[in-house]
Amino acid sequence: MRYVVVVVRVFAWLLIAGSGAMAQTALQGQSGQDSEPPLISLPPDPVVEATSSGGAVVNYSASASDGVDGAVPVNCMPASGGVFAIGSHLVVCQAVDSRGNRASASFAVTVLAAGEADKAGAGESAERGSVTLNWSMPRSRQNGGALNVADLAGYEIYVIAEFSGADKRYDIDDPQLTTYTINGLPPDTYHISVSAVDRDGRKSTLSAIVTVTID
């Protein structure tokens, strides 16, 4: 697998390790000792067939490991073992280590109506990749003023797909989260940038755009 690393800095540092494997993003802030969040491991996006009009029970497994704590608990919602209605659902998993470093990642669960699974040919399920973003909480505004945790509302991640046009924005509403994984990305070239948002709705200048290709 080929890896490409690009480092830029505007409001944020963006570090991309690519070819569909991993992308790392670091927002400007205090580095501090042991500020790395846990790494969450997720299953491939499950696709199941409904067993009733109400959908299907979906079981999945997620785990997280930390460089200092080792294995740490993962909390996912909706939870494994629950009934998922027919359609697509976003499952969000979070983990936190003993020093409060938080991680969040998501994957999609798709429940097909009875008989639809047979219609979904194998050729339609192209291999998909993921992008993992890590950052440090910013401590200052662009004008040099102090930025407290209480002032920060979260982050916005912009993903532009060059060929498919499937552009997306991911809103992170927890300012203490320092990592996010985007799963289920089909092969394409993606242009990614990040902005921080304060509680008054003011946004930082977008970071320089970085590019990662999922083959």
C-alpha cells in the first residue's frame, strides 16, 4: 500500500497518511504529554436483510486501544444487538482514556427489505475506505485572543469528492473530541479541510485543503 504524507498549516495542521488507509488531522493547540486519543476499530459497514417488517437485529463488534491505557471501553449508539429498521443508519462509537482524551468514529448499517439482498449484485459492493482525523484542541483564536474550552462549540469537517461529487460536511458538536473516523468512502480522490466553531457560531478560516486518494 502506498502512503503519501502532506503537512500544511493555516488555522489547523493537517497531516494526511493516505491511499485510502488513514488521514491524520491536527488542529493548532497545546501538544502536552500523552494527548493521543484512543484508536477505535470498527467493523466493515454491515448490510443485512430484514427478518420482519420491523427490520432486523444487527450484531457488531467495536473495540478501542490506547497507547498508555491499553484496551478501553467503547460506547456505540445505536447499540449492537438492537433492532434496526429497514434503511441506512449511522452508528457512532466513542471512547475516552484515563486522561480524558476522546475519540469518535462512525460506520453505516444498512437493512434491506426482504428480497432486496438478492438484487444487490456483488459488483455493486465496491471496497470502501476510511479516513481517520486526529487533532489537538485549539487554545487561541486567529487574532491571538485566548480560546477557552467553554467557548468552543466543535468542528466542521468538509469532504469534497473530486469525481463522484458526493460532497459531505461532518459536524462535530463535542469540542473535547480529538479524533473522528469517516467510514464507507468509495474509491475517489477526496479534498479535506477543517474549521473550528465557537458557541457564537463564528468559524475559523478553513485549513488548507489536503488530498487523499482511496484506490
